[in-house]
Amino acid sequence: PSVSISLVPLSSQPGPGHLLCSIMDFYPAEIQVRWFQGQQELSGHVVATDVVPNGDWTYVTAVL
């Protein structure tokens, strides 16, 4: 699999924006992505896209 993390600015609000984690080319489709700040898991504002077939037996998803 390949993973990239990028900053997505919020155009409607001032501030640093959100982190976007893109996970590509993984198999099997079951995957768990978790965000941490220090030792604390962040779960309240985490949004994930559906796991989507990539067309070559691998999958992609994104977590914001």
C-alpha cells in the first residue's frame, strides 16, 4: 500500500485546516485507519470515504 498525508485548508473558516490521509493500492479491502494526537486517539471528527475498488484487485480510501 501507499499512504500520503496532506493538509486541506478550510476556505470558509480561518485556521490550519484538516489533515487528509489517502491510502492507495491495498489488499484485502478491510482496513482500519486511526488518528492520534500524542497518545490520545482522535475519533470525534474523523470522516472516512468508502473503500473503493481500484480496478486491479486493490482498493483506495481516504480519511479526513
